[in-house]
Amino acid sequence: MADTATVRPLRASEVSSWDLEADVVVVGYGIAGVCASIEAARTGADVLVLERTGGWGGAAALSGGFIYLGGGTALQRKLGFEDTPENMEAFLTAALGPGVDKAKIHDYCQGSVEHFDWLVANGVPFNEVFWGEPGYEPPADEGLMFSGGENAAPFNAIATPAPRGHLAWTKDKKLGEKGGGYMLMEPLAQTAEKLGVRQEFDVRLQRLVVDDDGRVVGVAAKRYGKELFARAERGVVLATGSFAYQHEMVERFAPKIIGRPAATVEEHDGIGIRVAQALGADLAHMDATEVALIADPQVVVRGILVNGRGQRFITEDTYPGRMGQAVLQDQDNQAYLIIDEQALEAAFETKSSMSFLRIAPTWVAETVEELEGEMSLPAGTLRATIDLYNSHAEHGQDPFLHKKTEWVKPIGEPLGAYDLRGYTGGFTLGGLRTDLDSRVLHVSGEPIPGLFAAGRVTSGICAGGYASGCSLGDGSFYGRRAGVAAAKGD
Ligand SMILES: Cc1cc2nc3c(=O)[nH]c(=O)nc-3n(C[C@H](O)[C@H](O)[C@H](O)COP(=O)(O)OP(=O)(O)OC[C@H]3O[C@@H](n4cnc5c(N)ncnc54)[C@H](O)[C@@H]3O)c2cc1C
């Protein structure tokens, strides 16, 4: 861990002169930062954003751009899906737990329709096309899909399935370069600029500045190695992202993802968490991680996923991020995908955003026994799994893991297996504990005066589980709250 003295708050009396001043200083210009800036400006504050890199964007601009929204958004209704805030809340409480912040989930679900309308009003376009096949993202520019396993076991028995992965419309989409995330960020950054939000780039937060009463009144930063002090009359909003790239924090709090950061950026070095911790801020769910299984869901759904002992452990038609968590957290990062030749050929015919992963299986064999030998599994293990699966699959059923009938087909021969051991990666979901107004809470439970936070620097709506879109979702939603509260100086 970096020298703790370097993140200790600085007394305002130690600042000889302020280089920059504003009512609200927002640190980090990704999704949480841009939403905070817009709302703070609209609430009447003079807003200054400090960003470490050379422009707006953060992980958000590189992302797939899913925003998890529901409860009956205009897009859901237009595409014929019924949903209510209560239905959404039942799903999220089950899928993002255990141990979700119930007040936050309730608040988020109740505000979700309005939040969608707000994004649209601020220039974010959504294509009125639904993508209904398995995948991490739609293959083209479709605007809505299931993104959390809502229509798979066990959740389809807990809440009425509704797709809630809303994607900003990108016509000439390029994976990891120009996706929905870019189309989400660009109009929001333009809106902020029109509202007069000032931006300073290449400025890197180092410490918070507090007055004699312990109120946060500014930040100490560095630009090109030189110190820079920015004064915040009403409040500081931390929006610096997660700690996925801070090795020692990952080692301490979320060791299962050591060495496997994914869907994140190197700027997510935990600084926002540490400077607030140094002021006594409380933390939540530091062990929670999003985890992706790096495989094409169109292929996975047509086979069976087995662990290191050759046994099934999760339904293959669920959200692939849920499979990733199950593999990494519960199966020692050991997984193989077993698929027969016919099913593999059918999978390769489909559209997918991950068709670049369509390579030949690691092992192919004429019989199950031969495959077992190739994979060095104890004799009989895979045979037993496949016989059991097939005995029910012949009747279109999966009574153990409840894969939907449309995907249940006996595994035939010849067949192959993909070695997916270690094919997982992800980012951290834990962080500062905040209230519904995005005020950073002290370990005593009271808000730290003048300090607000949103995005992955905080623990948002996810406590353990994940659904695609929750990060941009709670980052934008509570970014807005942070902007309003900071502008009011609450
Ligand atoms: C390829 C990819 C795909 C993804 N897909 C999705 C998806 O579809 N849906 C979803 O919900 N999430 C997705 N994510 C995750 C999501 O993008 C992030 O979790 C989200 O952007 C977090 O929001 P944030 O505002 O906290 O951080 P960011 O959007 O990363 O913004 C943080 C900003 O703070 C800046 N910063 C950091 N440190 C400092 C400092 N010391 N001083 C000043 N500035 C600093 C950073 O440079 C950055 O610009 C994806 C991410 C990637 C990379």
C-alpha cells in the first residue's frame, strides 16, 4: 500500500493559495462525474471537474454501455415488455445479493423510469430494437436486452422476467473502442459543457483538504508533477472509479480477482476510497466483484458447463457474468464447456458480439470416454454427468438446474470440450458507504460534511451479484444525487 501519510487530509490553513475555486469540485470525469456535474450546474452551482487523463470518458466511454433500468421505461413499453418498480426490486434484491443495501435498491428502482427519461432529455439516444438471444452485448446496435439472468433460473421464478439492459445507440459500433458507452458519455459531456461546467485535465487528485471543523473544503492534486489546490465552496464529489487496479487493495479485499482485472481501466487505483478512508469514511462490500466468463454465450448455451470434477453447477442459459462469478468464486476457477459437433455448428451460425472467440475446441473426440481421457478426468465422471443430463434432456427437461426447455438437448457424439480454466476477469464493486443523497458516511454513520461520492468509488446497488448495466446505472443515478446534494452544500 502506498505510504498512508500521502493520503492523509491536509488542513486548509496549510494551503498558502488556491489555484482554482468553484462551488462544487467533481473529481473524475467518467459516468458518475459527468452526471454529478450536470445536476450540480442545474442546481445553480459553479462546477469545476478535475480529471486525471487528457479528456472526459473514463471506463464509461470504453464500456459496452449497458445501463440497468426498468420498472416500465419508455423503451421497455415501446418494445412490449411489462415491468414495475416492485418487480425490478424483487429481481435486483435476489440477483445482486446477498446483503444488498435495501434502501438503495428500492430508491433506484423507484427512480429508474425518471432516470431513463433524464438520460434521453440529456441527449442519450436509444434504438427501439430488442435483442433476445444469449450474449454479453447485442451483436449490432439493438437497444434492449436481458442482461442479468432475469429470464433464467432461479430468477424467472422470483420475478416476472423483463429485459433491463438499456444501451445507448451506436450506429458504427466497434468493440472496446466505440460502443454504447461512448454514445452515453458524449452527449452527457456536451450537456455539461453547455451548462458551463469547467474542466481541467491532466489533474490527479492526491488528498482532500479540510477546515478546522473537519468539513471538506477542497482537494490537493498534481499536474505534471506540480501541486495544485482547488477550493470547493459547497462540496467535493469523488467520482474516481474502483480499486480494480490497486494491487494491494485487491489482495486485501478481493483476492480472487488478483491478476485478472477486466472491464476496467488502469486509472481505477482506489485513490478516492483511500483519501476518504483517511477521513474516517466507512466502506461496504469490498469483497464484491463483477466477473465475466470469457466465452461466447451462444456456444455456452448449447453445451453443458462442468467444473474440475466434470459436474454441472449452473444453468448455461443464464447471464454469463453470473457464470463467471460461479466459476471463479465457487469452482476454484475451473470450468470446461462440453458441446457436441451438431450444437457447435449451430452455434457458429448465430450472431454474437463475441464471435471472435469462435475457435476450435481444446479437445475433440469420437466418444465421451475418449474425451474424458483427453481431459484427464477420472474415468466415468463425464460419462455420469452426460448420461444424467441426457436422460432428462430427451424429455426437454433439466430438473437439477432448470435450463429452459428451448436450450435443453441431449449431448451427442462426436463432441469436444473447451478448456475454460482461468478464463475469468472482472472489476471490484465495493467502496465508500454512501447514503441516498450520495453523502459519504463516516464510520460513525454520520455524513462527512462537504464530501459526496458516486460510481465505483462507492458501494452501489451490488453487494455480491451483478447484472450488466448496474455500474453505469448506479454511477449515473447516484452521480446525479451527488451533484444536487453538493450544490446545496448539504
Ligand atoms: C470494456 C468495458 C465494458 C464495460 N461494460 C459495461 C456495461 O455495459 N455496463 C456497465 O454498467 N458497466 C460497464 N463497464 C464498467 C463501467 O464502465 C465502470 O464500472 C463505470 O464507468 C464506473 O463509473 P465511474 O464513474 O465510477 O468510473 P469511470 O467512468 O471510469 O470514471 C472515473 C474517472 O476518474 C478519473 N480518475 C481516476 N483517478 C483520478 C484522480 N486521482 N484524479 C482525477 N481523476 C481521476 C479516471 O481517469 C476516469 O476518467 C465496462 C467497462 C469496460 C472497460
